[in-house]
Amino acid sequence: MNISISINGETVTRDVEPRTLLVHFIRDTEGLTGTHWGCDTSNCGACVVLMDGRPLKSCTALAAMCEGHEIRTVESLEVDGVLDPIQQGFHEKHALQCGFCTPGMLMTTRALLDENPNPTEEEIRMAISGSICRCTGYKNIVAAVRWAAENAEVTS
Amino acid sequence: MQTPAPFEYERATSLEGAIAALRAHEDSRVIAGGHSLLPMMKLRLASPSRLIDINDLTDLQYIRDEGDEIAIGALTRHVELLESELLRAHYPIFHDAELVIADPVVRNRGTIGGSLCQADAAEDLSAVCAAVKATVVIAGADGTRTVPMSEFHLGPWTTAVGEGEILTEVRLRKREGAGSAHEKVERRAGDWAIAAAGAAVWMDGQTLGDVGIALSAVGLTTIDLTRAEDLLRGQVPSEALFEQAGAIASEDCTPIPDGRGPVDYKRHLAGVLTKRALRKATARALA
């Protein structure tokens, strides 16, 4: 079936099987392999993208279900070489080692900051409770989100 | 890589259309949030021939005050149940449960109708709706029918929703003196419960006029603790009484040993959580 999805403001149209998952539809699009395909069971959060501004685990949505919705992936954060404050925060606070969970962490926490620009540590930990990091622990990730909240206007 | 078996897909534009599609295609299934169905399809535990996507049927997405009752549309997402002031005022058990159902990202998608129809014994909302003695509205080609939660679960993953039917609404009666609470123990955020207990009480002066208690994850289906409800009804609430109700919960549940714990631990948890849920529900009713 032909499916058209708006990804980062551009309409992507492809003929795919109905069983195609959103994560694969995105990753099979040129230049959009930033979204990671992790546990495939909606447990790990590596595949989180935004659908209409709200985080969604893209391994647990059919591409067909997303037609007519706005998808944003990690590639949309940096604009013209300028990092989003949440990306800068992860850089400043060393919030990643291997980087596998990072795209999902970035999109989940970007959505948190969009809804709640000044989250407490508890609110941050709740927001990322569906995202698993096996390298750093969560301390630096929480610090990165706080950094982004405190430097919302700062550009790199 | 986990991939569902091939299926046909269509998007419903009306409830009538969705029911007609269900009737027209054998082995077809409704998909809403998809956060239970898609994982089951990936594991090939479910292989429907056709998915009927009802996410566009936004007239099924509401939490409405209807005077003596509260009506919840089947397509209402977990996050909306969590944030509803109306529900929290009358049945805070929903807020308790939604804080510990899956994780915030999954709660953006999963729906109350999907949770109830999935009828997984470890799922929280089934116990919540059973404890508050909700009724559900089921629509089919010949109109709608109403089924109390006590008659909703027919067995593991099996409900009163028949072929060619869709659950459209959950209804809660507003009753005087209500208090309710949900208690759950899980290994980590997003996991199924090791055990969970939902309790609702409706005080009649200083006595328990009516009581609803249901357990998750400690049997083949959600367990209605009718023996404990009978014990409590008409009594003045006390710690000793809640202790007895907890003992009944430990006896009447039927857990299996698995990675989440052995049977004696789960029975113990069912008892403790029942006691805590009753204690909190009663305190809320009397507050």
C-alpha cells in the first residue's frame, strides 16, 4: 500500500506492506537512520520519535497508522549547524557513552521540555522511565535535561 | 527482527463502518493504541487477517460528566485518564493506576478500550474497572448492550465482546461516600505487575455500604475478590477487618511461579496490597 507520512516537515511516500513498522519506514528513508531500532518490544525507548509533538515508540506503531500525522525525528533537532539546547546539554554533561539510547532520550526529553520548560529531577526521571540507558546511568542524562532547561535560549 | 505476519489494513471512518468491516472479514481485529496487539502480533501470538484502525474515531475519545454517571470513551488514552480532574475527584484509583501503567511514552498511545479488551490478567485497568463496578457498552450491528465488569472477563484474553462487536464506552456510577485506591508492585517502570490490587469502598455513614476489590497478575484472569467484599459489606472499617480481607486475597488468588517471583511471595503480596488499597480507599472516603 502507498503510504505518505510527514517526517520533519517533508512528505515521504513509499509503497510498503501494511505490516511495516514506523521505525523501519523512517530508517529506510534516505538520511534518516538517526532513529534507533532497539528492543522491538516498546521497552527500551531507543526508537522514540514525536508524533504530533508527543513521544511515540516507533517500533510499536504501524507506518500506516501514522499517515496524516506529523512525525519528528532526532535529525530535526539541529538546524543549520546549530544544536538544539537538549543536544548541547547532552554534550555539556556527558550524557552518553555508546549513544544507542540517545536519539530516543533526546526526543523524549525535548517533548518534556516543550510541555514543561522547567522540570524537576523527579519529573525528568518520570519522563524517561520508559527509556533504558545501559552505559551512563541516568544521572548525567538528568543533568543534561536540567542544563537544557536552564539554557533554553543558548545556542552553540 | 520481530515482524507481524502479513495482514490487510484499513482505517475506519465511522463506528458503523468499523463494525461492518469486522463482520465482513473473518479474523479481523480492531487496533487502537496497538501497544498490546502489535507486540503479540510480532510474537505471532496473534495473527489477524485484517486490522481495522479506529484511531480516527475521535468521538470515542472523551471523559464526560453525565450527572449521575461518568462516561469514558473507549479511545481515551492512558495519559488522559491520568490527567482527568473529574476522574480524580470521584475515583482517584484511576490516577493511582495510571501513574504505574507502562511508562509515559506508552501512556500517550494506549487506550482504556484496548486495555480492557486485551484482558491480560496482569493488566491494571481491568482490576480498576472491576473494583469500581463499572459497566461497559458494547456496540454491534444490532445496536448496543451494557455489560457489568463482573460479567466481562470470560477467561484469559477473552471478554464478553463478541464477533463483529466493539467496546465503545466505560461507565462509572457516581455514588455517595466513595473512596478508591490502586496498589501495585512491579520490578521496574513499565513492567507488568508482580501483583496489584484495586479497591473501592462506598461508605454508608460509619459502615462500609459497598466494597469492590480486584487483583491483577495473580491468576488466569483479573480476580474479583467477592468473598472479601461479602466479609466487609455492612461492617465498620478496621485494621483487623482489612487484615482478614488480605488473608482472603492471599487464599483466593491463583498465581503461577515465574521470573517475577514464586507463588508464596505473590500470595503474600496480594494480601498486603489488598490491605493497603482498602486502607487508602477508606481513608479517602472518610476524608
